Amino acid sequence: MTNYREILRLSSLGTNNSQITESMGIARQTVITTLQRAAGQGLDWQTAEPLSDKELAARLFPQGEGKHHGNIGAKALLHAAAHILL
């Protein structure tokens, strides 16, 4: 799971998106999307601090909107692979 809190913390310290990407080993678009969604929700590192990781993720990616990095499950992957092989 992406550490959204760390993205917000590093951004609050003035770290640019490329530096956040490098230091966390995540996609630049993940950083950009997280910061855009946080701004849209009025969240920053300090306001996110009392939230659990699960609550923070839910605020950034409300149910039904889907997560930008949505991992497909192993079952779905196997199903897709089976159709390709047929």
C-alpha cells in the first residue's frame, strides 16, 4: 500500500515531486495524484496526522472512484491469462 502520509510529509518539508518519487520508489503520477486529491480534500500532513492509514486512503480515494494504482487480484489476473491462452 502506498504511504500517502509520507508523501504529504515530504511535500510539507518542501521536497519536490521528483525527489519524493526517488526517495519512496514510487511513480511520479502517484505523488501528483495524491497531492492533488489531498488539496481537494483540504488535507495536508498535519490534518492527516490523526487519521489512520485506512481513513486517509478512504479520504483520498472515496469508494467508487477507484484507486489510481488499483492492483488487480491474482484470481482476476489468472482469469485474464486463461482467456488469452484460449
